[in-house]
Amino acid sequence: MKRIIYIILLAMGLAAVAPMASLVDNNVAAVYAADARAKAKAQREKEKAKLQKEREKAKAKAAKEREKKKKDQAKAAAKKQKEREKAKAQQAKAKQSSASNKQVASKAAAPKVDNSLSAAEEKAQYMEQIAAIDKANAKAEAYNNRDITHRLGFWGQVGYSNLFTSGIAFDDQALTGFKNKDNGFVGGGLGLGYQLRYKQFLMTVGAEFNTYNSIMAISNQPDGSLLRSFGMEPYATTMTYTYAFSKMQDKLIGGFVQVPLLFGMELKKLPLFWQAGVKIGMGIMGNSTISGNMTTSILDTELIDGLKDMYNHTLVTDEDFSRPASAVKWGLNMAASAEIGVNMDQWINASPRLRFSLFADYGFLNALSYTPAAPASPMAQTDIPTQLLATTNPLDFPANSALATSSAAAAKVNPFLVGAKIAVWFDLPRPKKYTRDYPKKPTPRMGVYMYDENSALALGGVAVQITNAETGKQMQKNTNRQGLLQGRFAPGEYRISATKNGYYPSDTVLQAVEEFTFDTLRLPLRRIPAPVIYTLCMNVYDEESHEPVEAAARITALTDTVVLYAAQASDDGFIETPLTAGDYIAHFTATGYMPKDDTIHFVRDTADIFLRHIKEGIKVKIENLFFATNKTVILPTSEQSMSDLASFLLQNPSVTIHITGHTDAVGSDEANQILSEGRANAVRADLIKRGVAPERMTAEGKGEREHIADNDTEEGRQLNRRVEFTITGTGDEDIQQVF
């Protein structure tokens, strides 16, 4: 628990430092942006010169290869001529030779057979290789791009527990059975497990140990006591022994080892998650402790001369009756489980991941493994939680668990646990699969490979235009999903350019294509920077002097009370947040100033906030205070405003206020007066419940008399329906405001 507290304190410290770091980062980013533009310009000039040099080099290489080709052709022609002359001489020499000699001469004169594959066969073979590589790379990319996480972690939980019992026999016409009342106690447990996250979906499995505690009140009398009466031979008809137990209770403890199997999801826009499922477990420990106060009595209906052969009976009155713990056997437990919680990743962006949640587990199977109590003597009554023995002191009687009596033979026990849970998860690393490179094409084609300059990932759907530098003939195609464009081209030089939405056009280059060669031109595209995203910034001023105020701000969404951002203004009253465009509720506090709630509709401009200095006579409207329609009931959505006002008054015990309720002009004057008084008194009553002294507050209603807007429109009537308070005294003390 101490470690978790340290982590939370560290997160709060990081959240406080983050706004200052963000301001510094913005200034540094501007300097780096100017430097980056200068470097980019120099880089483009360098690349242009490099491309020109490559073009000249390619031309020289092409000329050299053409010269070599001519020499090779001349050499091949000379060789063939020599072979023809040799064959002709052999034929002349072998005119008179045998048929075999003629065949040898014919074979020698034949040209050399080219055993290489045809262009179509080579293409088919190459395409098979490409298909295999595409398939392997697609699998690798699909594997690398899967939004999946494997986690190992542990958790602890604590809360309210109970062992709900039902079905215990009770006969109100006889003193044999008993009835019970279950009272819960603190329970909790520890666990460890594995969690799989696929996109938004969660699956959790593991093992945990939970303890359940319950206090069972036992009685069979209207006053809540337990009464046992019996007679013993030979005076069973004339003498009755009675054992009366008051405050009789059975403290039960159960320990279960459980296997949770939960399914749920993490929300995308909010740091929330939920899970639900079952937990299957087995009880491994349990005990029961009987206690109460005991009184014994004997009723004799006639005078008995002598007492023989009967058990001793010691009379006691309201004596403590308690026994050491006895074992209770628990069986199979299957519980329905649900939890909802908060991901702390946006506040603690590091491993391990911290999760806080609320949960509830309810066992819907009977977890009781019934074991009847063994009679300790011929007089033992196993339908009550005590067994009567031949002893001189009834306070020495042994006791059984109430769940081991015959009255509980048909009983059912359902464990229940609800509370808070803190889990710590560690992400397991995933190995990366690498893609295979493509082989060179064996036929004279030209390929263009487009990729992102920053990520080096292939770009599909790029429009590539190829223009023959000599004829001016053009061809335009789009790259496939692997970022490739392939085609056959006649030998020559080609001008190539590429465009794609969201990217700057590529520089135009020349590519030389020769026979029986295959070149793949790799062209990077530079992504057009995304538009500037403005974040919410605010200036906080004194309402009268317009001087900056170092106020504290807490910002939530309109739809809930989850704090999205909290920070302290700088000495010049400036607050910068990472929140983007949207609607927010901002709560501001500062020493010596009234707290203020503002609804902010943010697009891009800096918001100006004015705080009112606390002094006698100022009037303040209670913002975000909501009542049921035409009623004085304060709605739950007003909780934050009432909590802030109560905190202000409790932190400033010298301040006194006068609360005034106002209504619109709808309805009669008398009804509006009553409604305004009721709402003002409702606010006063709510503050009293929160600990504010009653004598510090007065309340009155003014109905519709002091309207601040036109009652002819709904917007005006809404402004007129309000509750205000006026500070009537400060006790000449410094007013403090705690955030």
C-alpha cells in the first residue's frame, strides 16, 4: 500500500510539472522548426546536385556498356565465322567418310543451344517468388501491426464482505430451531494473473485468494434472544431447565482460492475500462466463533423431597458465554463478478501500468459443505448452536457453529464481496517479424518503389507518371499496396515524377533502361505536416485590478466530473493545458478570492478568467447548482459545486453568508416566493450536513422580484432561476482558499 501511495504522489508531481515543461517545449520547438527549415532547404539543394551527378554517371555508364556490347557482338560474329569455316573444311574432308563422321560434322556445325528460360518463363518464376515474398511480408506486417498486448500482473482488493445465509429451519411454535440475521464485515484478497488486450477488448484470467467475514446474530425470541428449555428424567414433567442466551452471535470467516475469468473492454476516448465474468473457487479455510451472554434457570412445579441421579445445574445470570473458534468446511464457490475502473496511463505513462477499479463479487452457488454436529452426550441437541453436557457449570458447555447444526441442514451460503481494487500490470514484449527483400527482375523492366521518407514504409496508391525523354510518350500508373509500380519499357531514358494526397510531389529524375536489365527506382515522399493543433490556454486576473492571479485550476468535461487537467497558474496568471478544442467546466481557486466555476467553449483563443476578491458585501451566484423542476430537491449533478462551497466555508470559519433564492416569473407570486425560500433553505441544510455551523448562515427567498434577465425567453428565465449568497462578515481575518 505504501508503494502505491508513493506512485500516486509521483504522478501528482509529474502532472504539476507537465504544464511548465510544455511551455518550454513550445519555445524550443519554434527554434528547432526554423533550424529544420534551413536544413531541409540545404538538403534539397544537396539532393538536386546528387541527382544531377547520378544522371551524368548513368549516361557515362550507358555509353560504356553500349561500346562493350558492340565489341562483344563483333567478337561473337568473328567466332561464328570461324566456326562456319571450320565446319566447311570438315565437310569437305569427310565427303568419303562414313555416315557417323557426317553426323559428327553436322553437329559441330550447329549453333550453340541457349538453355536459358524464356522471358515468359522467367517472369512466371519471378512472379511466384514475388507472391511468396508478398505473402510472407503480409503476414509479417499483419503480425507487427496487430493491436494486441499480453500482460502479467497482480492486484489487491478490500471492501465490504458477507456470507449471506438462507434456508435455515425455524419453527416459531417450538424451541428447537433458530433464526439468523447476517451482518457483513471487512473482507478482501490478493491475486495474480494474465490479461490479453486485443484492440479495445480485454480478457483476464488468474488466481486469487479472498477472505469473507460475517457476523450471524442467532435468536428464536421476539426480543432477539435464544431460549432453550428441557426436562430431565425422572423429573421431566415437573422440573424444566432453561438456557437463555442474549446477544448470541456466530462470527464466521471463510477463505477461498478462486480462478477469475473476466471479459470486458477499454474505452477509447476516456481512460475507463470494465470487466465482467465468473470466479470459480474452493474454500480452503474457515472457522466459527460462538459468543453471547447466558442465563440459566430451573422451574419446579411441585415440592421435591430429594434429587437423585440428575445432572448438576449451576445457576448463572447474564454471564459471558464464548468458545474458541471451531472449523467450518466450505465447498465449491462460483461467483458472478463485475468491475469498472480507471486507467492511470495518461497520468503515469510508464510500465508497469496502474489500474484502479470498483468491483462486486456475488456467489450464486451454495458454498456451504454441511457437516452435522456430532452429539457429545445422550442429551446433546444438534439443532441448536450449543450442546448440553453433564457438567457442574453450564458456561463450560461446548458449542458448535450455527452452520453445523441440524437447523442448518438445508441452509445455503452465498459469499459476497464489494469494494475497491488496485492492480499493477506489466506489458510482455512482442518479437518483431521482419519482411523479406524482393529479388531483381530477370527481364528488362523498370520498377518504381514509393515509400514514406520518415517511416520507410511502402506507399500504395501513389500516382506515378513516366515520360520517355526522347519521344515524349507518357504512361501513368498507381503503385500497389506494396508501394511498387512495374512495367516493360524500351531501352532509353525516362523522366519520372510521383504525387499522393498528403505528401509533397517528388523531384523529377531520369532513369536509364537497358536491355536485359531490371532497375527498381526507390523514391521517397515527404509527408505534408499536419495542421497546428491549438491547446487550451487561460489568463487569470483580479476582477477589479486586472492584475494576474496565481490561481489553481481544475478542468473537467461537461458530461462527468473526471478531472482532465489540474495545474497552478504561473506568476503572470497564465495556464497552458494539453486539452484541444471542446467544451469544458473549469474550477478556479486562489488565496483570498472566491472560487469560480466557468463553462469554457474552446476553439483556439486564450480564455480570460476574472476572480472576485473576497470581502464583505460581495454577492456570488452558485454556479452549476441544479434543482428538480418546481421542487427544492438538489440534484446529484450539483455535488461538485456544493462540495466546493462547503470546503470554502470550512476552510474559512470566520466567514458568514446570507443565502438568497430567486425564481423566474412563471406561476403565481406566492408559489414563486415559497419555491425561492425552499431552495435557499435547501442549500443551507445541505451545507449544515457537510459540517458548516448553522449560525454562520441565514437564508431567504425573493421569488421573482429581483430578476436579472428578460422573463419572456427561456434563456432569460433560466438566468433568473438562481441561488446566490452574500458574504456578510469575515471576522477581520485573512480569507484562505484551499484547492
